[in-house]
Amino acid sequence: MFAKKDRGFTLVEMMVTISIMLMIAGGGIAAFIRFNDKQNVQVAVKDLQTLLRAAQTKAKVGEGADDCRAKGLSLRGYQVFIAENSNTATLSKSCADNKFTVPGLREYSVRDEINFDSNVTVSKYSGPGDIDIEFLALLSGVDGATKIKISGSGSYVYSFEVTGGGEIREGSFE
């Protein structure tokens, strides 16, 4: 006599629907975290390469040589320095009593600085230690040539190289 009318969903249907939605959302969140990690690494790579190219250019054109001469020194070059376990890279002008030898009086004046995201690690590819690269003025060479590794908090690792001749070689994700 009385027809039973369906007026909604059963508890089982609701639980299945909600669990499917949670799985989809979880996958989306995981994908976003991976994407964000890769973006952090890419931004750090571009920032560091830009700072290295700025040092290279300033050294090649001899920018700031007059400041060094006013102190009785010669422009040795421009240094990019990243201390081990630090997320800060500094670009400094290097004045020296003899620009062709490493030892001797050297004076650094900080010109620029970048800070990397806290989820990014910048290090030497070959192991621990400070990254100390100095582009030599008017010589187009480098003291401290090295391969650099930039790692994210996940599995993304990008490496590139600064050669002894002063070339900043593009790298790749490993």
C-alpha cells in the first residue's frame, strides 16, 4: 500500500563518497608539495646564477677599480661566498695589494646579498665546506671553481658548475 520513497543516501554511500574525495584531495596536496619544492629549488638556482653572473660581469669590466686605487690597492675581483650550513650568499668586491697572487692584503666590501628559502640547501657537490668563488678582474678566470648542488626539502636536487675559466655551466635536475 505505501510506497517506500528513497529520501537520501545511506551511511555506507556517504562514507564511500567521502573517502574517495579525501583520496583525491590527498593526492592533490602531495602533488602541490612536490611542485612547491621544485619551484623553491628553481628559484634558488636562478637567484644564485644571477648573483654569479653579476660578479662575473663586474669583474670583467673592472667595476669599482677606482675605489680600490684610492686605498692604494688593486681590484682583484668579485667574490660570491656561501658559508657551509648558511642560506645566505654574498657578493663582495675584493681589493688586494697584488691582484695576481692569492696571499696578501685583501679587503672585501659587501655589495649584494641573497637569502635562500629555508627549505633549500646550497652546498658543494663534492662534500662539505664553504662555497668561495672569486671572479678575477680583467682576467676572466676564477679562483675556487666548483660544482654546486642545490637541494629542496624533498627529492629535487639541481647541480651546476662554475669552471676555472669563469664559465657558469647550466646544470640539470638529478
